[in-house]
Amino acid sequence: MNREEIERAQSEAQAEIGAAADLAALEAVRLRYLGRKGLLPQWMPRLKDAPPAERPELGRRLNALKDAVQEALDRRRTELERRADAGPKEPFDATLPGEWRGIGAAHPISRIIERATEIFRTLGFTVADGPDIETVFHNFDALNTPEDHPSRDPGDTFYLDNGDLLRCQTSPVQVRYMQAHPPPVRIIAPGRCYRRDTPDATHSANFHQIEGLYVDRAVSLADLKGDLTYFARRLFGPGVRIRFRPHFFPFTEPSVEVDASCHVCGGKGCRVCKHSGWIEIAGAGMVHPNVFRAVGYDRHEVVGYAFGMGVERIAMILFGVPDIRLLYENDLRYLTQFGPGV
């Protein structure tokens, strides 16, 4: 390899590029000169065998060869693509019959959200929405989340360079709504959430939740139990049983987890419910006074309940989806098996 060989290779490459009649021929030229086994990658390791005084000059010429060939390739590719776009198109025969594409079906996640919205609207709830990018105040501080809570850790939450974050729950919608509306409030907030989870059969870095909030002068835990029981029986069937277990959430006190009897085995125990007879469907509780204080409500005048449930979890239960990733791969062979309604 010497200066003359490099100059000759550049001239030959540019001639071959100019003679390429289509994109396939142009790709063959690219591979011949710049591909992994092409001429330039074979010459680069040979620099170390050149006399030390000549290495800098040969290195500069090899880099110039690479740049010149790449520039010529890009220019010729643009010309060939423009020529193909300007060429004659295949004539359209309007007399031919159309190609049947089949009837589309709503995505399982969309179906659950639509059905849940319909059920809660019969209870007087309206739908509220909020941004996916949230402030720390709306996502954590206003929801009474302690400074040392694990969910604030960058290993669990997607923070942005300006200090904002991708919301890890739809609860910030409740905060924003209460800041903008005086009580009474009765809303649900379906939407997408984000957490730093390792994707597997039951976890995903982005998922959907439906949050609910009811605030008025006289709201009790009995109202919460009655409304969620009504929702579960409308969604899973009139025979479903509901239980409430004590739990802890920073933004509610008291807090409960809500379980429904397994709709597959009727509570007898099976693989779906891990032989317990119960499936967790929601977390809930009475709104913590500190949340009311953060949004400007008089905690002595109002009381309320809040709940949150995972849409993907309900879809997996109702439709027998074994792996949450199936809901995101958009494989029509899988998705088209779901009918138009829940």
C-alpha cells in the first residue's frame, strides 16, 4: 500500500459509483470499498507496517479516501432515489376489486379503559387528564411521599435533565385537578405511567393505570368499598367476591388493597390466582390530610377516597394473557383474536 495505490483506488471507486445503475449495484460498490471485508478495512491494519515517517501521510490519505467514497456514495444514492421517484408509476386499474383487510379490533388495553370509564360514569365520575412529564411536587411532594421513599430514587423513576420526571402513577392528575377545581370532586384518570422496571412476563417500564378520586363533605370508607365492589361486579361478573386488606400508601390513611375472587376458578384456587383464590386488582384508601393541605383544601371541611388499578393487570386477568409483553408487540395475529367488546 502506497500513495499511488490509494489515489488509484479513489479514482476506480468514484468511477464505479458513477456507473452504478441502481441501488443494489451501489450497495455492492460500498461493500467492495467500505464493507467489513472491503478494501479500506483491509488497508487500515497495514499502516503499522509502513515506515514511521510515512505513516501520518498514509493515514491522512486513507481517511480522505474513506470520506471521498462515502460522499460519492451518498450523492449517487440521492440521484438514484430521485430518479426512481420520478419514473413512471404502475398504472392504477380502478376496475379491480378491492383487497379485504378484515375488521379491526380494539386493543385489549383500550377496551379495559373504555369499559372502566363507562362503569365509573354510571357512578357520577368524570374523566380527567394530565401531562406525562410531571414535576417532583405533583408526583411526590403533594402526595405526601417522604424524601427517603424508594420511589424517588433515580433507579426507580425516569428523571429529566431539568429536574422533572416521567410520572410513575396517574395520581398527579388528582393533585392538578384539585388545585384547579373546588370540591366536590369525583374523577377518574386513566393514562400511561413510567417506571424503571426490568421487562418480564409481569412488568414493563411503561404501563397504564386508572386512578379514581372522590372528595366531598361526607365520604367514608364504606363509599369506597361500595363503589369498588360495584365496579368489580360490573367488570368481572355479578358472582365475584371482593375483600379489602389493610395496607400502607403515603397518600392515603387508612389504606387498603383490594382483591377479587378469581373469575377462572371461582375462588377455589388455580394457576391464575396462584392457588390462593384471590387476585389483587387495586390499591385504595382515604385521602391523607397532607394531600388536602398541599392542594389548598381545608382538611377539616372535606374528606375523600382515592384508588388506583393497573390496566394491564386487569387485561391479563380477563383475557388470560400469560405475558404482559404480548400487549406491546403489536402482533396482529395475536391481537385480532380479541373481539370488539369486553
